[in-house]
Amino acid sequence: MEVIGINRGPRGFRDRKQENAPRVNEQIRIPQVRLVAEDGEQVGIVETNQALDMALEADLDLVEVAPNARPPVCRIMNYGKYRYEQSKKQKKGKKSGSQLKEIRLGPMISDHDYEFKMKHAEKFLEGHHKVRVTVEFRGRQNMYRQQGRELLKRVEEDLKEFGTPEVPIRDEARNVVIILVPKP
């Protein structure tokens, strides 16, 4: 991993690992900045050295929050805490998307097994996940592909109040597949 620059703040060394990360403390080289105090109060336009001194007195960091403004806007804050909160927001955003859950069936599935798997499919659809239902054929079972399609039509009918098909029933190598998406 390549280190772009080294930042020495009140808490020791820090590296700037990402190019799009904000400039912090000595990395801010412009002579004047618009300063926002740690409590959110607008201080105004001050010299960068004076702003750095104010940040050091408060045992915090001077972080450039709006680099494209003229003069750039800098805020006195705990940069480590700020980065931690940003990473939490990023992770939360990734989790919110729906996942694709898969349920596999055989062409000769018993009624009890079928009902058991449909309950799982209902839970997945209620949890706002896509469900891919696959009927697998092995060896001589390939002769009964029509039974697999009928089984998937039954699945579609049984789950119609929870989800709708994203694509129609289709063949994929040794399988027959349908993908259901949750109803809004």
C-alpha cells in the first residue's frame, strides 16, 4: 500500500492513505482559511498557522472540509473519530441493498420438503431479498425437465402474494431457474 503523505497531529503520526481523503493539519498549505470551531461556530477567515495553533490548543485536528471553496473551509475536529463515523456510514450503505438468496429443489421433491422451502422463500421475500429458485436435474432426471418447469410455476403461484418474477422461467445447463423479487 502506498502512503501519499504523512500527517503529524496532536496524537502522533497519521498517514493519508486515500487521495480523496481531506487534508489535515500541516498538509493544508494555503495561507488563509475560513475556520469553523469544534462547536460549529463560524470563526471567520484566519491565517492557517493561527488556525493550526487553535486546533493544537484544543488537542484536536484542523481538517479541510470544503477544499474547493475560496478560501477553503477548515474545521477543528477529532479527525480519527470523523474517519470512523465515515466508515460506519459507508458500511451501513452497503448493507442496505438486497441480497440474492437461493433455494434449490429437486424435480421429485416431497410435499413436506416443498412447504419447508417455501416458508424460507417467504421469509427471504419479506426481508426484501431476491430469491432464486433452482430445480436441479442429475443424470436421467433431465428427461423430466417439464416437471421442473411445472414445479417452478407452482412456486410462482404459491409466492405471488410475497413476490413477483423478475425474469420468466428459464433453462440454465442442468437447471431450471426463476428469480423472484419482493413486492414493494
